[in-house]
Amino acid sequence: MKHKIVLIIVCGGTGSGKTTVANEIKTILPKRISSQIICMDRFYKEHNCKDGNLYLKHNFDHPNAFDWKLMFNSLKSLLANKATKLPIYSYQKSKRENEKELVKPTDVIILEGILALYDADIRALADIKIFVDTPDDERFIRRLIRDKKERNRSDDDIVGQWRSTIRKMHHVFVQPLKAEADIIVPWYNMNKIAIQAIKGAIQSIYEQK
């Protein structure tokens, strides 16, 4: 019988360093343990905004922007060791692609996203819950650089979205999720002590099996 699959959730505001932490977790795992990162952006709901004001008209940072039922069922299926078709999200189009990706289970699954700790049913599936705590100014700078470089967005577009939705949604919905975390990772220098704490927690889970 196959051993239990471990689910690690990495939560934090946009630009907080969630992906960096998730990748760091992959590097500290023993080579015999397979792992993958699933970004919750895959589970954005479809929207009907078609003009250039998309980021001002549609709130991508509110819990209602996500298909929580699909996210839960997909994770539940993977944790039951079943290959599962997941949506593919295009950042260039700001919507889902028509096709899906068949994702196979791994020993460790890392779910990362701004509201990854929001849903109580999904939290209940997790073995380790992590929150990456990063100040607003640092997050904004990272977001600005990333969206200009990787998503070909203008300064006005990025700043407008930050002011209209991102900043407020972070303080209303994201930052309070810090209280749900088992481990809080400070933003500076990718805090080595926090990473070691995560490594110890993972080792503890496998030692109990």
C-alpha cells in the first residue's frame, strides 16, 4: 500500500516570495521523495471582462475569484493517489486555457497562492501550513518588476490594480490567514531558521509513518 501523500500549503500576499519558498522546500526534500508545486491560480473562475480595463473591473484577489470546490476535489483526488486533470491558467490572457493538464500524484504536493489557507476544507487536508510574511512596499516592488518583465503590463495598469483591489484585499483577506499557519516565514533573506523548521516538520511527518 502506498504511503500517505503529504500536502504542504504556502500562503502569502502577491510578491511575498511564496514561489521561492515552495521551490526551497523542493530542494530540501530527500531525493527519494518526489514533489510538485500547484499554483492556486489554476483555479481562477472564468470571467466575462473583455476590454482593456480588465484589472480594474475584475477582482482577482477576492475569494470569490476562485473555484474552491474544484480546487478541493482536485487536491482530494491527488491525495488519494489518482492522476487528475487540472485547469491551465494563462497569465497573458488572464483566463483559463481550453485544454487541461493531466497531473500525476507525487509524494509531496505543495499548494501555493495568495489565499491558499482561506478555505477551511482545504486547510484540513494540509499536513503543514506556511505563511510568508512580507511588507507591502517590498511586495509592490516585486509585483511591479515581475508584471512588467513577465506579463508585459504597463506601469499604470499595475499601479491601478494595486490601488483598486490588491492592497485592500490583502489586508482584508490575506494577512489574517497568518493566524492559520503552522510556520511563519519572514521575508528577509529567505530566513534559514524558518526553512530548517519546515525541513524538521517534514522529517517528523515521515518518521511517524
